[in-house]
Amino acid sequence: MEHIEELKQVYSLLEDEISRQIYLNRIGYFLTEDDIYIGNILKISSPELGESQYNRMKKFFSSIPQTNGIIIYGVGENTTKFLNLIRIVFDENLIGFSDKDVEKQAKEYIGKPCFSPENLISMQEAAIIIMPLLGQDQILYELKERGMQEKNIFMCPNCYRESTEQYFEKNIVELADEEVMIDAGSYDLSTALKYRDICKGKLKKVYALEPDPINYAACIEKKNMNSFDEAELIPCGSWSKKTKLLFSANGPSGSFLTKGSGEISVDTVALDDIVPFSERVTMIKMDVEGAELESLKGAKGVICRDRPKLAICIYHKPEDLVEIPLYIKKLIPEYKLYIRHYANDATETVLYAVTQ
């Protein structure tokens, strides 16, 4: 009952009907994982993105002939994301999976074996779906070299779509005469570079935090390539305090901080500690894979002092739908809250908090 009352409270705090409808459908998705709610959100917030990624992939799978069975090639991120859909569409026609990784060959996926590529020659009449989005031509070449028939090989399309308006929603985000941005979870610096373009000479400074070593290297490269002198790169994660946390470095966009287990140890900082007292922050953007609430706690001083525009991702954890809006309103009751969505899947839902 307590959570229901909190959900109602957040719902009542949202400023417009678009935000409220996104919020209700976001709750529905977290409770059921039914793609119908993502479809509803797209119609409400991002109709230009068309159908959901799930529906696009379902149509692709349904177009594959199943007469001689189905083999899914490559057990990586894309396959894992659609395992349940693979089970639903192909059912008993799914022979199994295939991957070069010996460790993956020793496992089962949704109750089906994982074969080595060499073993596929005995199943050459089956339809093979190449699931990795990168290196498909090379995989096709290797399968043909092993005797597989090209007419039975199908390449998975990239069904993901995203909006270019993320974090800078028109009619919500208004520019100050001089912009100072904190970009927590800067990935490859692309968001900060876009903000520089939007600001048209008004951007004074960007504090860009990125703990993933691969992504941080990409930030350095983009900073140099684009003569981005306004950007100060910080190889740390944002958190409620300065400490060390374990970090799962999963590459481009899936890395996250964790108190429990991880691959490497990284430094974290509180955003309050990286900005000089004399500098007024005008915007904070956060996409930190579930560390948003802790990061907001570490930015409490800056938020209360400067009342910057906030663009905070709230799609990583169900509790973020309640805890983050209520925490922000507790800090600054005058903040107006809006929600928008920017991808054709369950990611990229952003909470805005603005004072205008």
C-alpha cells in the first residue's frame, strides 16, 4: 500500500498529460514486461520512432522459413535480449544455438544446446540467423566456407531506433546565457558535444564523468578530434561520496557500478566535490546505469545552490520511478517534473526537473 501511495504521489507531481501517461505505462512495463506498454509510450512520446523494437524483431523472426529448423548463431547481447521472443516464435522448430566460444558451447539456452560452428555442416538445411549486429559479413563468409548454403542464412537487422531529442527536450530545456553542464555517464562525449552545438557559443564548461576505461578512451579521442576545450574529462563514476566501487565494464553502453561484484575497481566522486563554489551549474544530465539516486545525493549541494536543469534517466530500476522524483522534489519543491521517452525499447526514459 505504501508503494501505491508513493506512485500516486509522483503521478500527481507530473506537470503534463504526456508525462503522466508515460509514467503509467512505465509502471505497467516494470510489472509485466509486456511490450504493449512500450508501444503505448512510443505513441504518446515518440511516434516518429514507429513500432517497438520487439515488434520489429518479431516480424523479422516470423519471416524466416522454419520447415527444416532454426539455428541462432551468436549468443551475445542481442541474442540474450530476445531469448524469450526466440522461444515464442520458433518453439519446437528451434534446433539450438551456435557460437565460437567454447564456454558457451558447454551451456544450454532456453533448454536448447549450443553447437560449435564446425558442427553446423550436419544441419545445413536449417535456417541460420546471424544475431550479432557487428561483423555479419565476416560471419556469413565463415559459414559459407564451412559449407553452409547462403540461401539458408539470414542476417538480423538492427531494429533499434532512438530519438535525437534526448536530454534536450524542446519547450522543457531552456538555455541560460552561460551554460555549465555536468555530464554524468558521458559514454563517448557525444551528448556533451551535442549540447555544445545546441548552446551556440553559450557553453562555458562541461564536467564529463566516465569510469569505463574503453568509453573514457573514446571521450579523450572525441575531445581532441573536436577541439572540445570546454570539456573536463574525469575518469570516475558519480556516487554519493568519494570512494572505490567495483565496476562491471561491459563496453559501450552497458557498464555499471556495483557494491557487490564487478570486474575492476574504480574511483567514484560526489558531484558536489568537482565543481568550484564560484561556478554556477546550469544543467546536470545523468545516465549512470542505476546509480542515479546515489549520484543525486552526491550533487545535493550543487542542486540546492544552483537549481540546475536536471535530465535524469529513470529506466534502470523500478524503484527509480518513485525514489528519484520524490528525492528531487524534496530538495527543491519548486522543480517542475516532466517525463519523456527516446527509444523504441524499454530504455531511455528521462525525468526532467526545471524551475521555469
